[in-house]
Amino acid sequence: MSTRAVTLAPPYPRLGEVLRTLLGALDMKGDDPRIDRFARDGDYDCELFDIIKRERLLKPLAEWIGDDFADFLCEQIDYRQEMYVDLINRVPLDALTRTEAWPVLLQHFFLPNIAAFLQQLHQRWPGPIAELVTGKRPALAAVLEWIEGSSDHSLATLCDFGDVDVKLKSDQIERWRRSALPDFGSLKLLVKALGHGHRVDSGVMTSVKPWLLIARGLDWAERRCPDFLAQTGNALSALQILASPDVVLALSLCNEEHAQPLAKVRDAWPDSYRYLMGTMPKLPGDQARAASALHAFAAAASDHDPKGLASFMIWWHQGRFEILSGRAPEAMALFEKALQLAIYRSGHARDIWLDYMALAANQAHRTRLTALIHLGATMLWRDFPKCTGVTAIDDHSRYLVEDDEMAFWQRAFDLRFPASGYFFESTT
């Protein structure tokens, strides 16, 4: 089994990674250490996405652009976040690496959603939507030309920079036209100078802030993903002719294509799992047979899965083996590895999560159970209860699993792993 699997990036970008990308594109990430930690460590605080989104994105934009835009952006993010998590739960990508999955996700999910966002933004705040994503020039250049075209004057004439050196600011704006990225503060100064100039059409001024901000984000993405603007333009054209791509089909076909080399690994896992069903009574010798089948499964993965894509399944099976052998404490670390690798990858992630929830309760690991409840809420596997105690990720006082829920999952452990299903040779 590949040791690379322990740190293998999931095929679906994590929600924290998506949020970090959005904040970086709009130059609103700052030096907040929570953002990188959230992107790196996963989703063990289901409230953190909304907290960061509100503090780092919506609040500053409400102050600069207005509550209407902040509310619009919040609705757009929430809607597309739910779509994304639903996609993750519907379409397993257990045969794909991040590198293999990303082009399909970009073309069939992210670009169409960005195009739909631009279309809805244009309906609320009319702007240069078509010119923005031709791919022939930076998006910011298109917005600057739109501002100038509305008044038939150059920006140097339209802006009043006060005591600031006009030539210095004009040179800076020209660099933006050629693809230099302004920071958020510079965009605010530009809009302020346009307002002081009192020469820009009032209808255009209403939309200037959102379009400058979004153009900056698109140019940021173009730097990291060549032809991003042109591909967004293609997605926008497809929307206009109602040719919505089938992301489920595209991802499923891609995963199936890459699954062929893993056929022998997939063939081995049922033989391993059949001895590890918690409710099935065991016969003398089943523990040895289970160990042999698990060894064969791991050997098949070692031979045919050099990337470690099936490692989550092996950790999961090993965890179940430990429980059924009467060594539940040793299973905790195995389930943690299995779940970390299965999230944003496998349709089995929820099954592993359910086992792990019950195990954590059985081991009276209240903090870990709390973390798993957060995770389940993030992945839409369950509702999140009222917050009354400690969070999982920050150890602050917000939510800690209560006694009745702990008792519920302790009973769930006994149902999932009754004593009658333990190996005959188990230590309990």
C-alpha cells in the first residue's frame, strides 16, 4: 500500500480550499491563519465556513458596495456550496487523483457556475459581461474600457485623485490594463477617485464596484489557469443556448475510465469485507480467514494501486478487524486515516463516518464525536444540533456533544458491532 496515500489530496477540492481560492481571487484573504488551516485540515467545524465567509468577505463588501451586493453574493455562495456538496455525495471519484479530476470538474462544474453567477450579476448590476471573458485581454481592461466608453473620456480625465500624483496613478492603471493585479485597497481608491470626478454615468457608477472586484478575481484565476477567461466565455455562451453540461455523467465516465487498472483491487475488497460485517455471527477460524483476506486485499493494492487510491478502504477494513477482534481502542487511528482519505473521494465515506461515530462514542471520545458531528453537518449527512459547548477544531466554547447524543451513538455501536458478531478468538 502506497505511503503517499496518507497525504493524498482528494479529487474534489475541499470546501476550505474553494473558500480560500475565492478569498485569494478577490484579495480578501489577508493573513487570517484560520483560512489555510481550514483548507488543510478539513471540515471538522461546520460553522467555520460561514464565519470566515462573513468576516473576511461579506462584511467588508457590505461596507464598500452595500448590503444588497453582500446578500446577493451570500445567496450565490450558499446555493453553489450546496450544489457542490450534493455532487460530492452523488458521484464518487475513487479512481481519480486531483490532477485527473480537476479538468473535468473545472469544465463541467466550476466554469458553468461562474458563468451563471456572471449572468445573474449582470441582471442585478448591468456590466460588460460579454467583453469580460473574451480571453483576448484582461478582464479588468474590459471593465476600465467600459467605464471610459460610458463617458467618452479616459480614466485620467474621469478620475480625481486629489493630491496623489496623477501620472503615478495613470501608470498604475495602465499596468492593470496589461494584466497587473490591483489589490483590494487600490480598487477602492479608484472608485473613490471616479466618484470625486463626477463625470461617470450614474448607471455605470452603480455597477462599477461589483464589476471591478469580479474582474480582478477573473484575472487572478487566469494567472493560475491559462485560458480561464476564454473557457469562462465558452461556458457563458453555452448557458445562453441552454446547453448545460452534465457534470454527473462527465465525472462518472472519467472515473470509470481510470478505474480499469484498479479492477483487481476492487475484486479483492468483497472477500475482505465479508468477514468484517459486524452483525454476522463468526465461526472458529474466521479471524485468521479475515486476516488472510485483508492481507490479500492489501497485496492487490500494493501491486495495482501505486497511487494509494484504495488505501481508505484498507484502513477501514483494518479498523473493523480490530473492533471485531476486541481491540476497539486500536481502531480509532485506523478510522481517522480511512475517513480522511475517503472524504471528497468515495461513496463509502458516509459508511466509514457512521462506524467512526459509533466507535468514538464507545470509546467515550467526546471531542472526536463532536468533530464528526461537525463533519456530518458539513457534508449534509445530518442536521447540526444547537450549539451549546465546545467546537471540534478550535477548542473554543461553542458546541460539545451532549450526553443524550453520546448515549445514542454508544447504543449505535452495540447495534453495528454486537458481541455476537465478534471473532470467536476475540479478546472480549
